[in-house]
Amino acid sequence: KQQGCPPTTTAMPQKSTTPVATTTPHAPYDCTAGLAAWETGWSGSKKNWCCQHKDLGCPQAVATTTGLPYDCNQDFATWENWAADKKTWCCHREGKACDQFDCAAGLVNAEHGWSPQKKDWCCQNKNVGC
């Protein structure tokens, strides 16, 4: 110990009582807002997002034994004939009934911007880009 120096002490770290803020990604939609009238009051994109991410606002086309709104195995051989809501739900939830290409994407430049495979598929299956 040197003369004239203040005594040294080792401070113990103290636990902070200040709450730590956590950040979560902001959801693009509040799926509880307008839920009572979702069928007529929500946009198609809100319906899809809330159904896929929150299991809210999902169309109840057919009661299934699993409790899910759709049975993606039932009539799968003819999935092209399913209602759009069922196709969307099954594609996002189970990876079934998904179109090979998004024929709306880049449609204005289909002649020069699409691959030959996309042109053929969209023309044959959706009658666009022909």
C-alpha cells in the first residue's frame, strides 16, 4: 500500500433493475383489428398473411378431422381445380398445390423477361404470356 493513495476496493457488479427493451419484427397487419368482419373487411393480402402467420381469418371451406381449415390431401390429384383460398393455404402451410410459376410477376415484360419454361407453363396453365 502506497502512502497518500486512497484505499482500493473491488466493486461488485450490481444487477440492473432497469427493464431491457426487446425488439420484435413489426407484423404488417394487426390480425385482431376487424377480426369480427374479416371476410368482408380485410384485404386479400391481410387475409393471407393473418391466416398463414396467426391462424386467424382463415376460410373455413370444409370441416376436417384434423381441425385445420383444409385437408390438402383430399382430391390432391385435381388440385388445379381447388378454390384459390385452399390452394394458397395448402401451398403456404404444406407446400402442396403450389403453382410452378407466379404468372402475375413480370407479366408486363413476359416476352423478353420470362424464361421459355415460364412462358410455356403460364400459357398452358393460366392462359397468360402466350
